[in-house]
Amino acid sequence: MFDLSIGLSILLVVCILAACAFEFINGFHDTANAVATVIYTRSLKPRTAVIWSGFWNFVGVYFGGLAVAIGIVNLLPLEALVDQNIQHNVAMILSLIFTAIIWNLATWYFGIPCSSSHTLLGSIFGIGIAFMFINTTGTMALNWKKVIDAGLSLFISPIFGFGLTMLLMWVFRKFVKKKKFFLEPDPLKKPPFWIRGLLVLTCTSVSYSHGSNDGQKGVGLMMIILITLLPAYFAIDSTKNPVNMSGNVSAITTYINKVDTTMLAAIDKTNLATINSKLADMTTVLNVSQTPSGVPKEKRFEIRKDIITIARTSDKLLASDKFKAGLKKDEIGFIKKNIGELKSNTEFAPWWVLLLISVSLGLGTMVGWKRIVVTIGEKIGKSHLTYAQGASAEMVAASTIGVSTLLGLPVSTTHVLSSGVAGSMVSQGGVKNLQYGTVKNILIAWVVTIPVTVVMAGSLFLLLRAIF
């Protein structure tokens, strides 16, 4: 079907299975973030809780959008790393995924809440650095804007979770008069119905949010595999008609060339020339392509690179006051609209990819929960988790992850929730209420994850590339 040799077909299957394994491990590695409170408070039995959480993780992946997945794809510019040696591309993919799997398993084994997002970002960063040493241009193949955005999101979100949970605990104490809400769970009794309902709702929210954010990282990994190894089939969305792309290209060309170039700065002229060159290249190809199958296979990745270049360069051009001064407000909006429609040809994932990743995450969620549940429930604070603390931490985690997903930013479910639990402990008993040993381990994992995965992924990439 994909015109691959038997050997390359096996490598493709291995890469896909590795991506599914990463998402499966991500499921049981992060399960405690959603089920810790409902299990620890006896709101749901463990088996029921993990099955319920697994289902909502599945739903989150399948219906949660693609913003985070596209963000992961854009962290590592494929147009820079895809070369003529497909085995080298396999080396890149396997080193990225194997590093993430090894680190996630190691931290899970020791019961340390660790971020899959940090792990993935560090792995991509490591490959970018390693590629710098073998790239003839000597440049690092990283989309720095996306890396910085993702890094800031991962850094700020735990601080946000800590502070907002403290605020929410204050609100609970101010308005909730039921004293039982602020007590530790009775190991012999189930909580009142209204508390159970609230905790099941927060469990559901975190599970769905986790699927829509963490689950999309697996979708992004899968698309990296498909675009890199099978660019002729997955570089652009084959369900879209090139005639529509032709219309977008024509509209963008018409409007950007209305601007008087004599008024532009030198950098604006350079950016405008780059866009016009890519638009012309696309026009040449699309004029003879009336259906998706009509786009020559060898040209589909070129079309993808042209669209990415147009989108990124237009961002710079439309940020120029001198360029915008030559256009009306509605014309600028029209250019952005057509560029957005053009980008939709590259920002996609087949339904079967969503299904495969959502099943992997859902199944992973149903196992391996116990180690980290104990850490979340008993080892962050000196006092055991109360109903109010569990509810506040999960409400903050769900809302933080949801906002990050809408913005297309990866966020650490693990660190948002564990920092929220820490914030709730401090709000109830001050800093002395924290178990410094556990907090220290979490902080160490948070600090060392990126440098460790950078070294692991970069070294493994260079080793596998040399072998292949």
C-alpha cells in the first residue's frame, strides 16, 4: 500500500508500536492524577475509578482537538530533519520515543510524579542539539518560538496550580460550612453523596483534560512518524481538494502584493519575496492537480514545506507596522483567514491515529495506578489528603489543562496536580505541613528531567544514526 520494502515496513510498524507504548505508559504513569482523590476518599472503588478514568481519557483524545498535537509536530521542524535516508529518520523517531519511555518507566517505578511533557520536550531538544553536530549548516533544527512557549507553559503551570489551589481552599473555608468536607477520609466509611459526586466530577474533568492534552502528545508523535517516513501519503491532508488550496494561494498573492514595496523595510521585502516565491511554487504544482491524488507524490512534502514557510514568514510580515499600513483592516483579516485555511492542509490527523492513541491511553490508564496514588494521597503532606484538598487540586488541574489545550500548549498534568496538592497542604497547615523528602524528589525530577532526556535522546540518536 505504501510502496515500502519489507524491512522498512517492519521499521514503520515498530515505530507505530513504540508510539502506542509511550501513550500506554503515559496512561498508567499519569492515572493517579485523575483517580487519586476518588480512590483515596473511597468515592469509587479502584477498579471502577480506573475504568471510568480510562474511558474519559479515551474521549479526551478522540474529541479534544488537535492543537496540542500540532504543537508537538511543530516543535521539531520536519522540513529540516527529513533527509533522503529513511533509516536516519527511523533513528530520530526511535531515539525520541525510547528516551521518553525509559524515563517515564524509571520515575513510575520509584513512585515519583514526573512529567511526560518535560520528558518529550527534553527528548526533542536533545535530538535538535545532536542534529546540529551532523548538519552541514551547523544550525539547530528546533522551532525556537514553539520550544520557548512550551517551556514557559511547563514552568509556569505548577506555580499557577500551587497558588490557585491555595486560593480555592480559602474560598471553600469561607463558603462551605460542612465540617466533614475538611476532614480526612474515614477508611471504614464512604463519604457523603454530595462529596462523592463532587470528587467523581473532578476525576472526570481531569481525565478528559488529560486525554485532550497529554493524549494529543501521542497523536503528535504518531504524525511525526507518518510525515517523516511516509511523506508522500501524510505530508498533506489527502481528504482536501487542491482546488481549494489554489483559491487560498491566489487570494493571498493578490492581497499581499497590493502593498507598495518602496515603503517597506529591507527585512519586510525579504519576507515578502520569500512568500511570493513559495506561492509561485505552489501555483505551479496545483495548476495541474485537480484532486488530492493528482498532486504528485514527490511534490506533497514540498507543498507542506511551502505552506509552513508561508505561514511562519507571514507571521513576521503581518507583525510589521509598515506592511500593515499598506492594507485595510479587513484585507489583513482576509489574508490571515486564507493562510489559516492553507495551514489546515498540514494540521490534521487521520481518524485511525486518534483511535489508536486514545485506545492506548485508555488501556494504560486502567493499570499501574497504585504507586503514585499513595504518593499523591499520603506523601506530599504530613497530614492525609482531605476531601476539600482533593477537590480543589483536581478542579485547578482540570481548568489549567483545559486552558492550555485551547492555547495549543503542552502542560504537565502530573506537576499541576501535585503542586496543587502541595498548595492545599500549605493552606491547611503552613509550609511545615509538607513532607520535604517527597517534595524534594518531585522537584529534583522536575529539574533533572529535561537535561537527562536531552543527553539520552541526543546520544541515542547519534548512535542509531551511525548504526543505520
